[in-house]
Amino acid sequence: MGGGHVLVGLAWVLSVVFLRRKPIVAVALALTCALFLGFDGTLRQSVVLILLAATASIEVCFVAATRPRRISLIAAGMVVGTVVTLWLTGQAPSGNSHQTALLAVGLLAVIAWLIGDSIRQTHRHNEALRSQAAADAVTAERLRIARELHDMVAHSIGIIAIQAGAGRRVIDTQPAQARDALTAIEATSRETLAGLRRMLTGLRRAEPEAGPGARPGAGPGAVAEGGQTQAPRDPVPGLADIDRLIATTLDAGVLVEVHWHGSRAPLPADIDLSAYRIIQEAITNVVRHAGTSQCRVSIDRQDDQLSIEVVDNGRGGAITGTGFGIVGMRERAGLLGGDFSAGPRPGGGFRVSARLPVPVPAR
């Protein structure tokens, strides 16, 4: 084998290097090398067929898997066209076995293209699934934030509105009661602002503008664990905060009776928060819509589920307006695999009921 064959071999290797950037050039170069060696006559015809088969199986499959279908069809067509040209022009290797092998090379190019194209479609499908999963995650997060904002702000604004109205009516005649109303408004406002600050801090966790010493998820002014300051964080509310919720509701003129049943063991954070928000929203609806001065909350914790019921003896009609309270409560229960119902009671009043499954710890 002379120096020319060495150069042809190097060109063949170079065709593999070109596959990623210039796939058509790479396939054309590999076919040219195979044809040169075949026409040269110094190599056996079976070796040339093996080289053609390698081009068909490796390069065509790679191009089909990594390039658009238009380009991969051109690459496969070049191999098949070469085989057909050799056959029609009488340049095919002599002998039935060689002719059969040449036809097999063409068939191998078609099979390689089908395999590569299938790989490409699988990659595109997986990429579409990842994109859809990312979009679903963004939508779910937006809904979660919307629920949190509604549950927190709607309850607080309802309390503030009632206290402001009561204070306005008695400010001239009963200044002490007006002062109490203003105190309740201040406390509710501070609690709401703290919740909003906590939520905004969470929303800033993915911001790329954080400084070099900031932790991922830290808000403005927060620094790494070894720094001096961190953004203030308030604990996420749960059933342990029911008493504080009842106190603010009492300031708004509605007495809430709470009945606990079953275990008082700690709950998983997501269940604890959802249970609190469902009770908060149900009580808010009583304050704003029921026209009654009392309601009853029942909390029943069993081994595998948490049951919540909020009932009142008010007007009992459907809640009017365009609010999302009932929808939000149903979504919270549904996301945890639980059940939710809300509607007028047969004997009068309104009833909200939720059942949230509680995972049983492994033993």
C-alpha cells in the first residue's frame, strides 16, 4: 500500500471529524475514499464493501440522529445513490456474493437512517416533555403564589375593613373601642406585611442579580451563611397558629369555637400549611358573607388523614362575587390527594369540609 492509500485513510478519518460540523461533506468524503480504493484495484473488493458498509451504518445513523430530516435524507440518499450508480454503470464488484453484499450496503443505509431518525424523534419527544414539565412547574408555582396571596390578603383585608368600619362608627362616642379597632388593624397589617415580605423573598430566590457572596434564594440584603445579615424570614403558618387566627377573627366580631379530636402530633409542612389556609379562608368567608357572629371549626387528626370542618349558622346562600376562595381551597385539597366540599347546610348556614391524607411514617 503506497503513500496515496495512507492519504486516503487519513481523509477517511477526517470525514469522521467533519461529521458534527459538515455532515454532508463528511459522508461525501467517506464515499469518495471508498470509491477510490475500489477503482484503484490494490485492495480486495470485499474490503471496499466493508468500508461502504461502515459509512452507511455509522455516519448515516449519526447524521440522522443529530441533524434535521432534510439533511439526513441527503446523506442517506448519497450512499444509496452510490450503490445504485455502481450497479447501473456496471462498476459493481463481480461475483454474486459481492453483488448481494453491495445491495446489502444500500439496505443498511436505509436501516441506519431509520434508526437514527427514530433516535432523533425520541430526543425531540423527550425535550418536548421536559419543556412541558417546566411549563407545568411554572404554572403550578404561579397558582400556588396566587392561592397564598388570596388566602393571606383576603383574610387580612376583610378583618381590616370590618375593624375600620367599627372604629369609624364609635370614634366619637366610644374612643376606647375605636382605639382597640385601630390596634387590631395595626396588628393585622403588620402580620400581612410580614407574610408578603416572606413571599417576595421566596420569589427572589431565582434572581441572577445576587452578589457573589449571596446564597441562592436569599432576598435583597441577604448574604452567605458566614455574613453578618440575612433577609428576615417568618415561619410558615400552620395549625399551631389557629389561636392567633381565632383572636383576629374575634376582633372582627365573629366568635370561633375550635374542637380538636385525635392526635396533635406534628404534620408534614405542606399538609399543615394547606389545613391552616383552608380554615383561614373558610373563616374569612364567614366574616365577610355569612352575617353571623359565630362559627365552629372541627379538626380531627387520625393516623392516615386529617379532617377539617367549618360550619356556621348564617345566611347559608352561595357566596357571591368573583372571588377564588372556594376554588383555592378545592385546589389545595386536590393537590394533596384529598377531598373537599362546600355548600349550604340543610338546616341553615354554610359548611366547608376537607379531608387531607396524611402519610404514615415508615417503621
